[in-house]
Amino acid sequence: MGSAIEGIILGIAQGLTEFLPISSTAHLVMIPRLLDWDAPLLNSLTFDVALHLGTLLAVVSYFLRDTVELITGFVRGLLKWNFNEDAKTRFSLLVFLGTIPAGVLGVLFDKWVETKFRTPAVLATAMVVIGVLMWYAEKIAKQTKRADKLTLKDALIVGVSQALALVPGTSRSGITISSGLLLGYKREDAARFSFLLSIPIIAGAAMFKLKNFTHGIPHNDIAPLILGTLFSAISGFLAIKYFMRFVQRNTLNAFVWYRFLFAAIIIVFILII
């Protein structure tokens, strides 16, 4: 029963923090430590894949029409070898190109980052540094560009920033939305592009980790996995829905202050243990 409840809590945490700019890794690493949980499943590759599948379901469900248009547009562009035929086909190419930097670096350095960088000190530092970046991006944001005017250069810049989110505590959505703001895009357009960029990355991360999964799932671990996936999907969908509404009228500064607060909690944790 305990592991099922823990699975639910981490599923909710994953769904919310994957899409809100507050770092899912920081929360998934620190919540079990702060609550002194000792459940091997929660730190396993199996559970990690399950949570990724939940968030993938969330973002695809919310952006279902966009996802279909991206896939059909990209396939149409490939078949005709012409990505300038219409705006949707061109946008699908930009999303694809924008995911390449994170995809390449993820394959090359994921295991190294996972073993070397998932420490409270790194998490606290990244939470503060990206928090400052988000604050600065909001401070100078012009918000004059729309996503339908996205250029190849801008797509690649946002894509490279997404690759930097490999560092635990960074927040993929936080750094990509901030990059969009720094490039002059409206906040809601930067958020939309950020979430669409996340679809192939989350799917790729789940498949990349799944290929390393070689053993079966113990019967008593099935419930936490199912619940974690389900609550990750539900909380992720709700996070996207209300965040997209939020950014239409509000800055990211509330999340900046949350990052600073969570970093302070991590620092206290470091000093106590």
C-alpha cells in the first residue's frame, strides 16, 4: 500500500514538474530523500519509463491536433522533399530540427549525467541559475514574434537550450520558454513551441531507456507502476492546460520564486545530513 501511495505522489510530481518550469528531476530526486522513502522501485529504470510514458500521453493528448499535423506535415515534406510547401509542413521541420541537439546529447551523455550530476548540490545550483535566467528573460522580453514566424535559427537556438536541460535541476520547459522570450516571442507561443518540442524528446527518452530494460516486473510492483503512469498523465495534462492559460496573462516570476525556495530547501537538506 505504501509503495502505491508513493507511486501516486511521484506520478503527480512528474506530471506537474515535467511541464511547469520547476524541474521534474529535482523533485523526483529530492521528494524520496526528504520523505525518507526506501523503495527500490521508485529509483528504478522501470518506474522512470512509466512516468515518461504518462507525461508523453499527457502532452500528446493536449496537443493531439498539433501532433497529428506535425506528423503528417513532416511525412508530406519528406515524400515531396519540399518543406516550404505550406506553413504547417515548414513548422514540422523546425520542430524536428529543434529536437536534434537534445536527442544527440541525450544519447551520448545521459548515463554520465544520470550518475554524476544527480546530486543535491547540482540540483540547488541549477534551480537558482535557471531561475535567474527566467527572471532576466521576463525582464527584457519584447514579445513581438509569433510561432508562425519561427525561423530556422531561432528553432535551433531553442533546441540547443533544450539540450542543456540534461543538467538535473535545469527544467526543460523553463530554459526553452526563457530562450523563446529572449528571442522576442510571445510567452504563450514560446510555451507552445516548448511543449511541442518535448513530444519527440519524451518519447525518445522513454524508448531509449526501455531498450535497456531486460527483466520482468515483479507482481507486487505492478500497482505502483500503473498508478504512477496514470497520475503522471492526469497531472501532466492539467499542468499544461492551466499553464497555457496562466502564461497568457502572467509572467514566469512566480515559478522563479518557487525555484529559489526549493533550492533553499535543498541547501538546508545538504547542511543537515
